[in-house]
Amino acid sequence: MTFTIGIVGAGQFSAHFASLFQLHPGVGAVFATDVIEGRAERLVAELGLAGAYPDLDTMLADPAVDAVAVFTQRWTHGPIVTRALEAGKHVYSAVPMAVTEDEIRAVVEIVERTGLTYMMGETSQYNPATVFARQKLDVGAFGRVFYAEGDYLHDMDLGFYDAYRYSGGDGWKATASYPPMWYPTHAIGGVLGALPTHVTSVSCIGVHDEQDDGVFDTEVSMFDNDFSNMTALFELAGGGSMRINEFRRVGYPSPIRESRFRWFGTEGSFEQLATTSLWQDKHGVEDVTARLASEPSIGLDDPLLADIAPSLREAFSSGHAEVHAEEARRLPREFDVAPDGHEGSHRFLVDDFVRAVETRTLPTVNAWVAARYTLPGLVAYQSALRGGERLQVPDLGDAPVAVGTALPATTEAA
């Protein structure tokens, strides 16, 4: 039994996922809508999708649409997701989950009440380093992990100016000042995607931007933000800590590896730089770079990349690594020639969501996990505004059932 999905937001990112949803045997038809005139129709024509809706309201009102995938501006996700869930649609959402605690709580409450599927598409859940760390943790090779680090290092010069211009129109500079810690899920999700814990408190320092280009300027910013680089130290439940960097002005080759991670345990440790990945224990060092190296899934001149800035194209075309081999066996054969991206994560994320909807079971990055990947960054930003004051981070708890188990609804979905 297949289901129908509507793509909300037909910009640079959505084409890659629309292609995967269209290829997945669990999806019967893919539609699109966008607030910018002609953009959804263009996506439909280029990919041969089922059709376009004139607006989100029309899409949500159509009972033929079973699910939506949200690829809109990052600060709009929370309200759109809650509207879709209340309309009875399953939801796949790009990161972040939302930009306020109230929005996050609303999503969790609706999912718990209705039993609908919600999944946040956090690419770091399947980052090769995170997969490798999960495998090591499963066999006890780390011992007790007491400290971890996650970095999302992406300079504005390397594709972000172009991306914000594409999505923000004439007022793009106001949106390009988006607070770095409001986009924490690549770094936090990569660390916590391997560790079964959550954040309890945070102290964060923000660096006030000094470049005079109208970005990260409080007189221009719609977010009243001038932090371009931020560093947070998080306390973890059960003991230990996690340091997260979100940098937007940094001399670093983000096209090679924009997300990188480190875990330190009592028996073993893992460290990663732009081109090197090392497993270390008390006996020596093993270079595991080759096991974590992603292979290209499509060429850099592929039509799917036409609207993507050249410096972002490697991220949108990087496929599976050797470390993915065992888990990749569960992917549908239709994905063998499918596009992929962000170090082999896109195919896994789409398959996770489709399987969850098909079986009405809890997906990997469900609402409770998404909250733990997102909310700590929002509190970290408040800490930075208060000079690094240590703040408690609310936790919305564990999901009521395990991943892969049916989520009981207390009321019927709309």
C-alpha cells in the first residue's frame, strides 16, 4: 500500500528529496507547492512529479495527500509542521525542528495525541562518523564516554551567501543573520546520534561579527542577531559533557567536511579533522579515514545541482561510505542508482520516514529525538545573550515507545 506526499517548498534542497520520494516503492505520488510563483511547477516539470498545488492550504485540505515534506525557510518549520499534523498529515521536516520551545512542545504534543508520524531529517544521524561511533559503542569499545565534540563549520563565503540570496530574495541579508545556535542539529545530532543521553545544562559564548557586509548586523537582522560564531559547553545526563561549535566565519574547507566529531571514552576515542579520521585506544592508533570516506552519488554537473552553489555541490552529491554497507542492505533496490547527499544520509532518511508511515511505527529522528537535537541550541543562544550564564535545558523526555514500535494515539488523527 503506497501513500501520497506533498513537497512544501520547492527550492534548492527539495529536488533531491523529491527525487528519492518518487523512487521509493512505498510512495505512490509526489506533489509540490511553493509561495514563489512558478517554482513548484518548475520542480514538477523537471522531475515528472504528479502535480502542483497553488498553496499550502489547498494541499493540506486535500484528503488524497497523506503526508508532507517541509523544505521551507528554517524559522518557518514549527508553524507549518503543526498545521500539517493538525490537518491529519504525516510530516517529514528539514532541520531545525523549530525556533522556540513552545513550537517544539506543540509538535511533540500533537504527535503524542494523534499517533501521526513526525520525523526530522537530520543528516548527521547517518554521518559516517556517527555510524562508526554507534558501532563502536555497541561493542563497548569506548568504555564510558565522558566527553564529546561536534562542529558545524560552514563559512558564509562557501555557498551560504548564494543560498540565502536564492531563498531570501531582495531582503536576504536580514535572513542570513540567522543565529548559528538556532541551527545546532548537525553538530548535536551527530554526537547524540551515537550516545544514548541528552543535555541538561549549557554555557555558551557568542562572537560578535566584525565584517561590514550587512550580514550579522543587528540593524539589518530580522533576528536581532550579530553572533556569527558560537561555542557551547553542554552538561549531559548521567555525567560528562559535550562541546558544540557553530561557525559561519571560519577559515576551513567546509566543502570537504562541514560536520566533524570526536568522542572520548575510558577505553577508546575517536577524532576527526577535515581529511582524517582516527580510532585510538590504549594500545595505539588506527587510521579509519578510508572506511568513512563517502563516494560520489551523482556528478557535480548533474541537473539536480543546477541551482546549488558550486561550493555546496559536493555536500549534495556525496553518497555512502564503507561504514554504511551493512545498514544499506535494507534500502530499496530503486535507490541503487538514486541521488544521495550529505555523506550518504539522504537515502537512509527518506527510507526511515517511508517505512515509519507504512508501518505506523516510530521513526529514528522522531519528535522526542528531534527536540533533544534542537532545543539545547535555542537555550545556548539565550546563554550567549546573557554573557555565557549557565542555563538549564528542559527535556521533553523519551518517546513513549521504542523506535520501530507503533505509537498509540490517545485520540483519532484528524
